[in-house]
Amino acid sequence: MSTSAHPSSDVILADGTVTDRLVEANERYASRFTDPGMDAKPVLKVAVVACMDARLDLHAALGLELGDCHTIRNAGGVVTDDVIRSLTISQRALKTRSVVLIHHTGCGLESLTEDFRHELEMEVGQRPAWAVEAFRDVEQDVRQSMQRVRTSPFLLHTDDVRGFVFDVTTGLLREIDPS
């Protein structure tokens, strides 16, 4: 049984690299593309911060269309300095007002520790400047991420910040109480 959404991906890769496949898909997309005439400001004035996990189809799960939101993704959906940077630009330059944080069940960061950084240092001779941001309790990590957004001095709008856990087996969101 294939775990990919594209069961024939092995056949496709036999003729080239994954990047070749993506470039070919883009050429097909561009041949039908029509400029939607949008500007960079999200219609719904919302920024969604979520994990990069390939099982999360955020637009489908949230009923979003092209141009509705800013989407910021990283490992774990953790609010890091770079996420604050992106949210600050989103709010101050592109007028978003709401922030939605989405972590998920079965996240890979639940099985890592900061030892990951030390192992990398031993392998490559340099310790990464970034933290792994691993966690054991997904709900507590959502609360921590909400707190980081709400207390950032760079963000203008911190009153509409909500956090959720997406269940990868049911597709449902569960809202997390910030307290």
C-alpha cells in the first residue's frame, strides 16, 4: 500500500527527478493560468501559521481560496523569530489582523530532542544557530506559540490569536484554550 497521495509517484520519478516533475507540472499550470488580478494583501486579513507536514492541506481543511490568507509553515508550526518576522510583515505591511496557529497530531517534533542539534554539530563540525523547538505536549506547545504571538512587541494585532490541533486521522480541528 502506498502512503503517497500520488500512488504512481515512483513511475513518474523513473523518468526524472522530483524537481523535473514539479517543473513539468508548473508548465501545465502556467499554460492555463490567468492573472487573478489580486494584490498581496489577504482578503480575509488572516495569517495561518502551521506545521510543514505534508498531510496538512490547509486550504482544503479551512475552506480557503487563493488570496484569502498568508500561510507561514515550518517544522512543528512553532512560533520562532522568523515566524514573528513574517507575521510582523504580514500585519504591518499587508494589513492582516488575525492569527491562526495550527499544530497537529503525530508531529515529528514530538520524537526529537535538542540532541538533534548536538548530533548535527558532531557530524558537520558546526552547531546550528537555531533551536529544534521539539515538544512532548502538542497542546502546551500551541499555548506557548499563542503566548509568543500575544507578547511580541512587533505585532500590532494580538487580540485575535487562536490555536488549534489538527487531527491527521479525522481532519478535524480542536481549539486549544490559551490558559
